[in-house]
Amino acid sequence: MNCTRIVSRVITCATWFACAAAQAGIITVIAGEPTSKRDALRVSREAVGSQLERATGEAVNVVYSEDLTDVMRATRTGEHDVYIAPPQVAASALSRGFELVGSTDEQEQFVLVARSGMGSVSVLKGRNLYLPQQDSIYTYMARGLLNAAGLSMRDMKVEHARYPAAGLVALGLGMSDATVVRHSEWLAWSKDNPKAGTLLATSSPVPGGLSVVVKKSLPQPVRERMARWFNTPGGNSGLKPVALRADLTQYRTVAELGHFTPTLLPGATIVTAPEVRQLVAQGAVMVDTRSEKEYNARHVPKAVWVPYHEKSLKDVAFDGSKDDFSGLNKLDKSKPTIFACNGAECWKSYKASKAAVAAGFTKVYWFRGGLPEWVATFAASADAQ
């Protein structure tokens, strides 16, 4: 009986949402990190809807959600028209047919903090890490900060909970070893708890507050009227003016967090473009691990093509057995060898370098910046070809 009643309610809800979507006009989503201190919770859904309707002359339906996983899913399916959301949501939408209106706050940074006495990120391996839900901006930043230090989420015992600021409380009580918070949150907390924690790593800047993105398929006059409204004080809506426009590269950085290679690789030496040129001149073998098409289009002079075919995750804890790097067997282990690909976000050369170290190569160099760094460094010389 109860099951029948539940199923009936689910069907009714699904039907209602389908009908609402069909009649809603412009569907606007306000997505918030679940904490009473964040701006999204101060925004009036009803006021935003009514004021946007007056500004655009179109029907507007505004919904609010703290389920960031579902909101991220929606950016991939394109079922909504406007997002007022944290930067990771905006970043996802921007790669799927949306354009940026702007953000409400200046750029900000996040920090990885640990209990006092922990001197580096590396000592966190196997420790407890407190984070909000998996698709929160905090978790995105944590993934990037850990990866940059050569650690994976898999290397830690991660507890996903609801409130971001609670991570600092858990740290102070000894219930967690590390957490990630906004730099401003860390400054305020550490002032009151000067000996309770240690700052281990700081992220690059990301857009602050809430970002607004609009679907490009909406009529241009409607998008222009919406942009004008978002750029002015939102009356009694509680929404700050969306008057700041961060560089789009910051959104791309957010989208790629957790996909960038580490900044260290035990057993290998990380080298710059000038160092690569000097090593090659001294007889080192330069290995390009990209696809044949990419290699033929452009490569570092004297580089040999030995492709790394990857199916494993872009993660420091990748499973190399899923990949094919049989070409490694054709290289001379006794010669200094440099591995490169398409820059810091390309994992092929990282994995190749790690494989070479494991295979017993005498001297392994990893050119993390790869072809993009080479071209940027030697753009005005023949070496750029």
C-alpha cells in the first residue's frame, strides 16, 4: 500500500515537473553551496523571477537547488536557460552553449589546511579529508590542490558532508586531518584559533561569489535585456549586481581542476624549455607521446614519436595496465630521456615518465610544459618550428 502510494507520488511529481518545464518559459536556476553565509541563500527566488519577467517581457520560472550534482548534470543536458551559480557550475555551462554575463564578487582563492604539525601536502596520504558534497567548489579546488602535489583523492579518506565551514570545526576538534576552505574563511578562523591549523597550499584565483551564464540559443534581445538587469542592483531580490567579468580562462581552470598534472614526479626531473634544448644538444632523447596527427602537425625539433595510448583516469593514482605504452620497450634505458606532450593539462607525458622510472631508465626528464611552453619560449626563433 505504502509502496503504491510512493510510486504514485513520484509519477505525479515527474508529470508536474514535465508540465512546469513545458510552460515555464525561461527556466532560471539559483544554485547555492549549502551554508547560511553564502549569497545564494539571501536571494529571493520570487523577486528574481518577477523582476526578470519585467526586464525581458518573457515568462520566467526560477528554481533553487543545493544539490550541485544534479545542477551539474543539468548543465550537460541543457534543460535550463540561466544559471546563477558558483563558478564550477558556470564553467560547466560555458562549455555547453552558454555565455558569461559576469560574477557578483572579486576573484578569490581557496586553501588546503591541515592540523598543526603537518608540514607538507605529502604527509596527508592516508589521512582524513573533510569536504562538502562532491560537486561543490570546495571539492573541485581540493582535487586540484592535491593533484598539484602528486596526491589523489584516492590517497585519502574523504568524508563528504553538508556544510563547508564545518571542516574547520572538525579540524579544531581533531575529527579531521585536513579540509579546503576559502582563504577569507581561513583568515577569520585562524585569527580565533591561531594554533589549531596549518596552511599547506593555496589555489590560483577563481571567480568569486555567484556567476551568471545565459544560454546562447535565447533570442539576442532577450539576452541583452537580461544582461542589463543582472548588471544593475537587483532591488529587493537580494542578488548583488553581476558587474564583474572574470577572464574566461579562470572558468576553464575551474572546469579542468583535478585534470591538471602534478608539479612533481618522484624519480624524474622536471625541466623547462631552455633546459630541454640544452639536454637535446647534449644527446638526450626527446620523446613526443602525443598522437601521430599532433606530432606531424608540429613538434619540438629532434623529438621522436612514441605514442602513449591512455584509457586510465587522469589522476596520480592511474592504473597503467589500462594503457598502451609498448613503444617504451624500443627506447634505450641507458640514455637520458625527456617525455613531453601538450602541456600541464596533458597526462600522457606524466604517465610515460612514471612508466620509464618504473622500468629502470637511468635518467628521466619530464617536460611538463610540453609543446605549448616550447612554442611560447622560442616563438621568435627557428626552434619554434
